[in-house]
Amino acid sequence: MTAPEMAVIGGIYTHTDVHQAAVIDSVGRHRDTQPFDTNPSGYEPLLAWLRAQGEVIAVGMESTGAYGAELARFLTASGITVVEVDRPDRKARRAHGKSDPTEAYAAATAVLSGRASGTRKSRDGVVEAIPALRGVRRSAVTARAQTINQIRALMVTAPSAALLDKLRGLPTGLLIDTLARTRPTGDLAVPSCAAKTSLRRLARRYQTLQQEIEEADADLAPLVTWVAPSRVALPGVGTETAGSR
């Protein structure tokens, strides 16, 4: 009669280059720990190693939405239950020491004890698509602010009183449109010509960033409305605010 297969629980400490995996049995005894590459060529050996230890009940893992996202997807697709493990506080880590194997065993133990019971953070749904789009939008907004600041700073130092008199006091939108339509001519070795040329280029950069932000808003609007319709319906709440978490 064949003996029943031992039940085991895995734990994985995720990194950018190497994932450290560990296995414990159903009473918490450490069985083995091994490092595996953080790419598809390392996922199959990791899965085979886990299954060779016994019947895999679950695998605890930190960063299932970041460093461990791809591996978590692979294990889930392979029929393995992946449990999100919260990162222990720093005081606890100092008390028990910190090493990759120790962290991997701790992830497995957290599942066994019930301390970790969260569903892995999927990166496949609309909820995770929104932050990616918002991140690009946010960087464009930052770059746009830097551009207008650079324009205004250059206007202050530009060696052309006539230029300053014409532009001083214009609202941002009109200022950008005016500068973008200019056609500076002359020798770029002359400071006033170089300043005018630079201002025109900066204005065009601002317009490009503005268009990028508007396109991002157009992409985000239907996704945010679908995920958070009640937020979008609130007075004064736009796509950017409603899409924040």
C-alpha cells in the first residue's frame, strides 16, 4: 500500500534576480530551501522542486503584486494556491535575524499559522491597469510643471526687454500658444535669439505634454467610471481623484 503523500507548505522570498524558496511540513518543520532564477526558465524548476517535496497545500509569498507578480501568476495557473504574506515589521526581523532562507521559511510559517491569509494581488484586472496609466500621467504632469517653471525663469533672465514686455502677465495657456507660434530668426550665438528659440521649444514641449495628459485622461475615464462609478458621480470629483486608491 502506497503511503500518503506528505502535505507541505511553500514560502518564497522575492528578489529582482533570485527568488529564495523554502518548504515546511504540516507541523512547521523546515524541510529544504533553494534559490531559483526570477525568469520563466527558473519557474518550472521551482514548481517541480515544490511538488517533489510533497502535496503542496499553498505557497506564501511577499510582493505578489511587485517582484513576485510573474511567479505568482505562473504558480496560480499551475494550480498552486498563492497566499499574500505581509512583510514582518523591522523589529521582528531584527529579533529573528534576516537572511533569504529565513525570510522564505517565515513566509511559509505565516501561511501555516494563519497569520497570512490574503489573496495574492493580481496584476491582471482593470484595478491594476489604472495605476499604470496614472503613473504615466503623473510623470507628464510633473514634466509639464517643470517646463512652465523653466519658461518663466528664462523669461526673467532673457536679454530682450521687448520680449518681456510682450509676454509679461499673460495667462499660462495664452503664453504657451504665443511662444509656440513664434518664428525666431537670427544668429543663435546672440543671447536674445537663443532665448527666443529656447522659449519656443519649451512651449512646444509643454503642448506635447498637455496632449499626453489629455490622452491619458481619455484612456482613464471609462476604466475609472467602471471601477468606481460612485466616486465619479460625486460633485467636483474628476477622473484623477476618483482613480486614486
